[in-house]
Amino acid sequence: MSSISPRNYQIGVCFTCQLCMYCGLDLTLNNCNCDKSIKPTKKNRTKEVANFRNLTYKPAIVHEKIKNTLSNSNQKYGYKLDIELLYNCTLCSAFIPSSPTDGTSLPSTPLQMEFKLRMSIKQNKQVLPFVIISFTLDNPNFINFRDKLESYICEQVGLVYRNEYTLAYKSHSESGAGTLLGNEEAFDEFLKDYQSIVAGNKKVVIIVILRELSKKRSHENEVSEQESNDESENEAYQNTKSKKQLKKHIKKCIPKEATLNENEALVGSR
Ligand SMILES: [Zn+2]
Ligand SMILES: [Zn+2]
């Protein structure tokens, strides 16, 4: 077996097996004339290679098995890439976890992830019973995760907009209020925690705290509380002001008749 010569990684080639994503040739020991600097897209597919995967490799959240596989390929083909940095690469269909053709099977990966969750909705200090939800997301991120959850929340309590609730998560056995899940960074942490909680055979609980609609005041942060205080003060001020000015106002209204249009003036005079 001849040794594999080191090379730079090219986006048009499978990172893990050196399959050309255009002619389907294994470039481990061969070469082809395709332009492998072109990123594979759905529009430039050939009949030799119909499927591909773009992977945005995030070292912080990537599944350990993928990281190991990529790290091995990095050494095998001499790409000399720093595996701790974020980058994009292409994978052939053999790498797709659902496909059994790849010897290194990957049961759960960030490319596609199945979530099984208990959802707990808190509304007006009441806690509704847990709802069991499960769904699968391609390339999970905070936005598509929240959108999916939102559809379940709406099923339970009616139409709710994303500024009307706060999300948090915790393990079912854990006490306390859980960890706030409000942005992409928190979601990356959530993915890691989700996997370790599930690995420990425990349930992951998503807590949905609906803002109280009866009172507009939010307890979420001081800024909005400050604002609503200001609002109510303003209202109070407006009220006393308007009472004092009520008489003036009525007087002021009377001459307004002069500004009525003809028809209204006629109606008024009858
Ligand atoms: Zn491949
Ligand atoms: Zn080729």
C-alpha cells in the first residue's frame, strides 16, 4: 500500500474520504480535473455524486465522534488544519449518520438532532402539567429550536409571540429555576447539557414562563419594570391632570362646533 501524500483540504472534496464531489473519484491516491475549489451546492450536482453535506464545524459543540473522525482525516490526509478552530467542510453522503455505508456509524450528531423534552408552562403563577414533546431538527440552532417550541406552546395556550415568554431548561431531577435559554450561546451550552442529561438517563425539562398579560409589568428585568413604572406614573399624572383640566376642556370643546362641517352642523341644529 503506497503512502498517502499530504495535501490542502479543498471544499469540493469529502473531508473524510477524499471523494471528489463532482466526478465521484476517490482522490486518496488519484487526481481528477474537476475544480475542487468550488463549494458543492444543490445546483451543481452531477449524476456521479448526487448528495453531499456541508458541515459548519463548531469545535465547542460538535459531537465527540465527529470531532474524532475529522481529526483522524486531518492527520491521514495531512491537511494540517487546527481542529480547534471553526471552519466549513464538505462531507459525502457516506458520512450522513442515517446511511449505514460508512463503517464509522454516528448515532447522534449536530447535523441532525432528535429532541425529547418535557415542556412545563408557567402562566399567571400557575404551572400547567408537563407536555411530552419530541421533534427532529436539521442543523439545530436557537432560532429553529425556539420556533419549533413555539408551535407547541401555541398548541397549549393559544397564540403567543416570542416577546411574551422566557425559556429555561433543566434536568427533571434538578431543583431550582434552571438555566436561561435566550440566545445562540446559551443554546450551544444547552446542546451539551442536553446530551449529558440524556446520557445519564434523565429527562430534560424546558420551562416556558409566559409573561403575565393581565399586568403589563415584566419581572424579567429591571429595565422593563422601570419602564412600566414610568408608564403608570405617567398615567396617574395624566389622570389628575385631566381631572383638573376637565372643565377647561369642556369649555374648549364648545367653540369647536364652529369647525364642524355643514352636515354635522345641521344635525346639531335640529
Ligand atoms: Zn466521504
Ligand atoms: Zn473530480
